[in-house]
Amino acid sequence: MNFNEKLIKAAEDNGSIVCMGMDPVVEKIPIEGKPEQAITKFFSDILEGIVSEDVCPSLVKPNYAFFAQYGFGGLRALKESINAFKKQGFLVLLDAKRGDIGKTSAAYAKEVFDFWGADAVTVAPYMGSDSVGPFIDQCENGFGVYVLNRTSNKGAVDLQDLKVDGTPVYLKTSENIMKWYKPGTGVVVGATYPKELEKISRYFVGTGKDVPFLIPGVGSQGGSATEVVAALKSTGNKIPLHRINSSSGILYAYKKKETDDFVGAAIAEMRDLNKEIGKW
């Protein structure tokens, strides 16, 4: 089974295309103790809750930097959390945004898939084919690779909107991704730029290839899940192939809902996001 097939199966099994981002911030985690213990228990409690309530995302996305900021303790918490979610059958995307010269990328790919045990990874395309190649080669082994295409941050316009022969860089990036493509190669396209998302979706659908989208920016960044789904549907894209990500909006929903029950609040937030996405 290639990664695209795994994505579609997970969406159908869970009735959801939500990706739950895992961005630990100890100041927001209502659990006492050292970062390693607090982070590990926080995600363990959420995992137990979503499984028992059967309100599960169809992908989880730990962000490497948010764990690594707490040193070895944070990295041990990352390993424990990845293992726990995988044990329950979840697909795990390590959001590491790797990318370097070929032999260094090969070492990073080994780290991501062999050591961390992730099912997929995010990579940066700026250094070109020999940089992304060692990751995309792993698609042949059933892994997934999400290439940054049109990111959700405000500064994305600084480079990604520049024109090359009249075409914005983000669309030129899409063209190069198709040159590198193997089944399991996906893209990161922010929900905060729905018009650009629609253009990118139309381009990939036109190639006849299945290219999964990771779509961050919903929730705290201001993106709309409703607009995302409308853009995908308008271009005839396969909805179960894609993932709409929410990180702090789910994890720290207890603050917005003014409750101590962080697990219940996270579950309620996922239910609300599933409702906003609607039937697909």
C-alpha cells in the first residue's frame, strides 16, 4: 500500500480529513512536571480520549521544533508520543521541513523514517532535485513526503509570489514537484491563501496524478476549512486524499472554552472542525 492509499483508508476509517498538529508549549500544558513528563502525559491523555470517544484525526503531525526546544527531554517525549500514536494505528507526519545537499538529505531521511518511525515528512524544495530526491525515493517504500509549495505564513509572499516568465514561483514549484513525483509525494498549501490553493489544486488535478495536500492555517492563523473544501471540490480533487491541519486550535481549545478539561475540549474542537468540513 502506498502512502496515498494509506491516506484514503485512514480518512474512510475515521470519517475525517483532520490532521491534528502536535505543537507542545509547556506554558499552555495544564500538567505539572518537567517538560518531558508533562508533554508525554498531555498527548497520552489526548490520545486516550480521542480513541475512547472515537473522534480521531486521520493524521497526526508532531512539529519537531516544538519538541526539540526542550532539549533531550523534549525529544524523548517526541519519540514516546510517535510510538504511542503509531501503536494505536495513526499515521504520523513528522513536520521537520528538512532539505539539504543530497547526502545530507539522505541522512535526514534515514533519521525521519528509520529512527523516528514517521510515516511521512515535510521537506523544503529550495535546494532542488538532489535535495528532495532522497526523501521522495522513500515513497517507493510506502512513505509520504510533503513538499512546501504555498505556505500559510504572511512572509510567503516575499519569495513565493515572485514571477518567473510571468508565472509565480509557487506554481513553478508545483511544476517541479511533478517532475520529481512518485506516488506519496504531496504538497503543503496554506488555507490562508484560498485562491492560490485553488490554482494549485487545478494544476495538480490536470496532471492526472494524485497529489495529497497538507493544508495548515485553519484556526489561529485565520484560514477557513469551508473555503478549503470548496476550493478542492471546485477543481474536482479527491477530498479523502487531503488533510486540513489544526494544531493549537485543537490542543489548547480548553483555554477558549474556559474549562480545565483539555481532553474534552480538544475532542469538541475536532467535532466542530469535522462539522465545518462537512460530508465529502
